[in-house]
Amino acid sequence: MRTIPSWSLQDRLILRTYEFPDFVAAMAFVNAVARRAEDAQHHPDIDIRWNKVTLALTTHDEGGLTAKDFELARRADAAAVG
């Protein structure tokens, strides 16, 4: 968790809510995360609420958190800043 301080641990997943200026910016972020997720073949649960996007990550087939989750979290953080 040290490498992703803005994320929180909840049971067997990590999650973070990002806030953007508007819906269009939020959707641009979701699309950027989608591209990164496809590249990694690891897909987050995504909740979109107008300008807020919450990502939840866990490795379902492993029954909890793996290195894949933390790597995609870092990639999502990078997508949020551009």
C-alpha cells in the first residue's frame, strides 16, 4: 500500500475514488484505464457517478489481491494525471 497511498484496503480488494471537473473528463479517464486494463488483461470494477469514478481491484481467480492489482492501481493513478 506504500506505493499507492491514495488507495484503501477493504477486505480482499483495493479501491480508490477519483474526482474530475466534469463527466467528459471522468469518461476520458475510464477509457484510459480500460486501455491499460486490456493491455494487462486485468479488469477493475468501475463505478461512474457523474464526475467521480471509483475503481475496485482484486484478482478474482486468485481469491484476493495480487501484484496485478497493485500494478493496475499505479497505472490508473498515472492515467488520472495525464
